[in-house]
Amino acid sequence: MQKSYRIIFGSSVDMHELQNDSVHLTVTSPPYYNAPFDYPGLFKDYSEYLEMIRSVSKELYRVTDEGRIAAFVTDDMLVDGEKFPVVADITKIMMECGFKYRDRIVWKKPEGYTRISRRSGVLLQHPYPMYFYPDNLQESIVIFQKGDFDYSYIKNLPKDVVEASKVNVSEVSKNKWHLTIWEITNVLPVAGRLEEGIAAFPDEIARRLIKLFSFVGETVLDPFLGSGTSMKVARELERNGVGYELDEELESVILEKIGRYQQKLDSSDSDTIEVIKRPDARRLRTDLQARARKQKSVNSH
């Protein structure tokens, strides 16, 4: 089955390349609001961040097919001592744009694999009431739906597509997909990784969501493509992919991530990969990494 992959460098507040109702599933992780080690100072303020989310959400509603899913991997953010309710605000905005709030899954990371947090250490230094701040081991996978899914759609699909898309219930049970807590190791911030300096989410999250909410041959969108995790997994699972990424400095990372798997696929020669660079694309990674290094230096003193 020939599949297509479009990588569009430009802001997803404008997804004019996509037709109405053309996307079957969105799997994405928006930038963590001004995260000190990933996106320091990227947004002028929280209002600007939420306005960006609102604009993208409106476009998501337009391009999402009726009854289909948009899943956000996100978390509240602590920036300069202030906690921002990102999960609640994204939920509110998506609902205001027309989506239904379907579910929330907690992504629990194992202890010892998270970035070093100094929040809980405050209580160790000051063992008195009001000094408690917990270390965070979780993020939210927030699942939204556009209208209601017409299950007669499945009856009209080719039998081979239905069979190839069948969910392995043994895998669901064994790995506890059926629970609202998914225990999955995060992508470690190790020097030299392909994703170094990028807040990437694990392949396993994308794999579960794509298997649970799309059929073979359908289109998976990521409006914040980052290193290309969602598109890589979509390709592994025989889905088409579209991704928007503002930072054109990530082109080589995305292509390498997809290309690594391309060589292992018998059907790779028939797949098409298209790269589009719009005038609104920016070069961000070098500057953000410099800011992050400066931030780490300040925190270490």
C-alpha cells in the first residue's frame, strides 16, 4: 500500500494545505510553555501561548473528520516559580472550539528516569508545614473527539484493512492499556541522542494512540511535529502522515528519524515523502539550546 508523508515547515495556526475533514487522528505534544530546559522564552507570555493553542485548535477542528480523535500529550508548567494550568486551559480551549472532552490518561514515568527536580528538596531543608512541593512523575494524554463516530464506517472498509487494523486485546490486557494510567519510560535527555534538545515523547505513546484510534491507510496529523515521532510511528503502522513544524532546523532530525525506518520497509520504495518550506518557518533550535544551556548554568550556581 503506497503511503504519503508531508512535512510542512511553518506554523500550524494555518494548515491551509489540508482539506476540511481530511484527518482521521491527531497525535501531538505542543511546546511546553517556556519550559526552562526546552523552550526558554519562546513565548512572550502565557496569553500569547494560549492564543497560539486556540488558533491551532480551530484549524484542528476544521481538518478533523467527523467523529475522530485529537490527542494531546501535555502538562502543566512551572516557570520561574509560577505554575501554569496548561492541561486545564488546553481542555477548555479545545471544547470551546467544538471538540468533546473524551478522556484523560495519566502518563506515569518511572522514578529515577525523570529530569532532576529540586522541588521536593525544599522540604528536606525545611521540614515544616508549607514547604512541601512534589516532584512530578506524570503528564497528561488528553483525548478529544469531534462529534460522534459512525461505527457503520467500519462495515464499509475493505476486509483486509479491518483485519490489519484489529487491536490486539492480549497486548491491551498485558500492558494495561485499558487503564487510565500508562506507565511508560520517557525519552531520556542523553547527550548525543537524535532527539537531544527536543522535548520528544516516547514512540510507545504514539503507537498506542494510533492503534486505538485509526485504521490502516488513514491519515495521522501532528501539528507540532518536533523530532517526528508521531510520523515515524504512523509509517511503521501503515498510516499516512502529515506534520507541521515551525523550526526548520529540525529537518535533518525528522528525515533521519523517518529514514531510519524507511530502509526496513519492503514497501518503502512506493512511499512518498514531501517537504514543504513556507515563508513563516523559523530557525529556533540553535538559539533555544543556547538559552537552555544558559539557564542550566544559572541554576547550577
